[in-house]
Amino acid sequence: MVSMTGEKAKTAIRKIARWRFSVQLLSLAIWLDPLLVRCHTVCSPVFHCYSCPLATFACPIGVIANFSAIHMIPFLALGTLIVAGALAGSFICGWTCPFGLLQDLLDRVPTPKFVLPNWTGYFRFLVLLGLVIIVPYWWGDGHALFFCRVCPAGALEAAVPNTIHSAMSGSGVVWPTATKTVILLVFVVLALFTWRPWCSALCPLGVVFSLCNGASLLVMRFHRSQCVECVDCRSLCHTGEEARGRINQIRCIRCLECTRCRAVTVGTAFGRTKDVG
Amino acid sequence: MNFPIRPVLFLLLLSAGIAAMVYGARYHAAVVGEEREVEREILIPLAGFAPGAGFGVPGDPTLGPPEGPATPDGSAGMSPDEAQGFMKKKVTQRVLVDKIVAEPRLNREVSIGGVALSGDGTLLQTYISGRPPSLCPT
């Protein structure tokens, strides 16, 4: 009976996993300000530039960086990230982030692929601490390494559309900074050859959620007794990680591809922990 | 019996997040110096006035550009101020006013580069009140 219930849950998870792309598109519709409310007093939990002509909410990383520049603690932005991280962890990255969606689409282009080594995920801590907190705090928002000045999402969603808009409207064209445009181009090209390079190696928002993965309400579970050591989970995972012992690893975006393996399921923080790794 | 560390961590994290959000939304604010343009009437001594030459001492930067009524031709009747040797003039001045800005509004302000830290550590609004920039400076 228990195994039947487990099989049913497994089937349900697989069905849900197939909806990921649709959920990403639906989320994009929410972030793109369909009602033109521009509610920038509130942060969204995703990586979406608030200077985008279509941005419903403020970008939490932009708010944290700017608050650091004015020597204030952004309680609202931090609280939003902690609540989102506590409830869903990296599901936010895999299922709702618009910049992640763009990289997923580029990943579908049939090109030779390579996998970034897992240690590249630790660069994200450097970006979060360095470019989002320390540089703005010490040198303000005018510094060349201030996060928003190098942000590829800002280049894609704000700088490029605003440049096109100003050119079309006949007003003076303000060219986007070359740095962030080049970084955007580099990551667009990289995304053709490796899966989600920005998320894997540099995203400061993803690292916040990945830190919450171990304690979030929704958690990935690996059942040791179900594992037959086929190591197929490594080929299922975009980051090339083995599920055993690494099920909530820092680069996981909870795309649920690994749930095709019988040993991997999704559970809650209140679920049973026996036989779980 | 194992200590249920995961549920406890989750509840702690969730509580901390909600507490931070409530504090930020309801109680956290900052004092921001806002530059406002106000129109004032000032009295100018008539002694320095010569018909057709404008008001004030020529080259006096403190008075700013003449924005009031055109130079009177002297045909109008004298007001009480004029009778005392002064002339009223409307000038636009920029004054710094401290205002308390709640964190949600600060979120919006920083998204357009509307607030900056001054050299003495105080926060200043970067634009004249009522004329916010449409885009962030980056």
C-alpha cells in the first residue's frame, strides 16, 4: 500500500514536471506588468530588472545593491527573499525566473553542449558579497563594478528596450553601457553551449535560494533504499550531479528532471526523513 | 528520537522572513533631504534700482535671474513697500526639506536612482520634487 502511494506520488510529480515550461511562461506574464501597475514598492522574488518598461515589481538584487550604496538594510527585499526561499527554495529559479526562461530557451538550440564544473557555483557567493553588497557599500552606485552596471538582465530587459524606445520616439538616444551589453552577449552565446551559465556560475539571487534549499518547505528527497547505483541521475541532471548525497546541491534549480529516477522524489520539510539522503 | 531539524529550520526561516517584511513595510523609514522649488516674495531695496536696468545689484548671484514681473515703468502707483524704499519681487528658490520616507517608497526611489548618500552620510533626493527621472542611472 505504501509503495502504491509512493508510485502515485511519483507519477503526479512527473506530471507536474512536464508543466514547467508553461509555469515559466505564466510567471513571465505576471512579471511583465500586464495590468500596468508598476508596483515598484514591492520586490518580486525573481531576477527581472525594474527599469524594464514592463516590470511589475522591483528587482530584489537591485534593491539590495542600492540599499547597500545608501548604507541601509532592505528589510522588505530580504524578507521577500527569505519567505520565497523558505517556501520553495530553488523552485523559484527553475519555475518562475524570466532570465532563467531565456537561458532554457537558448539551451534548446541544438548545439554541442558542455557542463560547467560544480565549483563554478561558488562564484555566485563572490558576486553576492562583492558586487551586490561590498562594492556598493564602499564605493557607491557610481562604481564600474556596482552590480546593476554589469547586470545582463538589466542590459536585456531595460537598457536595450529603452534604447530602442528612445530611438523610435526621436528623443536623444542614451546608449547602454558597453560592459553590461558585452556581458549579456557573452552569456547569450554561452547559453547556447552550456545549460543556464548565468544561473550556474554568477547569479546572486540563485545563491540565496540555494542556501534555503536544505530548509525549505518543498525539498528534494533521495531514497537510498530505492537506488540501484545506475548513476543515471547524473545524465538526467543538467548540472551533471549525482543525486546521492547531492540532492539539494547549490546549483540545483529543482527542474525535477531527476525525479525520472525512482529514488528521487519531492517532499516537504515535515515529511518522514528515514531512508532519505 | 531524532530532533526534527528541517521543520524547525523552515519555521524559523519563514518567521524571520515574515518579520523582516512586516518591519520593512510598516516601521522602517529613513530621513531623506528633498530639494524643493518654492516661490517666495522678497523685498529689494529700491536704492539699487534704475529704470530699465532690472532689479538688484548687477552681477549679484544671490538674487538669481529675474523671474518676477517685467521692470515696472514707474507709471503705476507706489505700494506701501515701495513707499518705504523696498520693492516686492517673486523669486524661485531651492530649499532643502527633510522628509521621512518609508522603506516601500525607498524601494521605488532607488529603482530610478532617486536617492543618494551625501558626503556627510545623510540621504538626499537626487531630483527636484515632482520631477523624478524616468530611468535608473545605470
